[in-house]
Amino acid sequence: MLQAQIYIDKDEVHGSQPLYEYIVQFLLKQKVAGATAFRGVIGFGEHHQLKRPDSIFSFDEPPIMITFIDEEEKVLHTLKELRKRVTSGFIITTKVERFQI
């Protein structure tokens, strides 16, 4: 199995829709095994601007991480199709094992 993590800023959009919502809906249409979007508490990106959205008087948008998992071929195909539609963000993949009792 393969896990993909996509890092974006919360304020990014795809058309008139928040990018993280577009990506999660795209993953749902691709029928991946599962996906979750996480809101970051603090972080920075390629411009090295520290974002602290929970600080008092902060107008920073939080970083978002979307993670999903499926069989390796499915994840790679899905990422290839996603990159045809979305060019921003940083993506990493990690091989994982399903833990079963």
C-alpha cells in the first residue's frame, strides 16, 4: 500500500472552491480507499513565512495536509490525474502496511 500526503495553504482555491475541498472530492470520485484533510496549528512553506493561525490577532491561514491511502498503482494513477488539474502543493508518498489484528 502507498500513502500520499499533499501539503497546501488553506487559502488556495480551485475556481471558486477551496482547494482542499476540491482535492478531497476528487479523491472521492477516484474511489481511493480513504482520505482525510488536517488543519495545521503552525507551519511554513517554500517561502519560509511562519504561519500561526491560532495566535491572537493573527490573520494567517493555516496549512492543510490531505492524506490518502490505497494500493500503490491506484495512488500513483490518482496523483498523475490530480497533477493534470492542480499544480500547486507539495506531495510525498510513503509505503505503508495495513495493520490487522
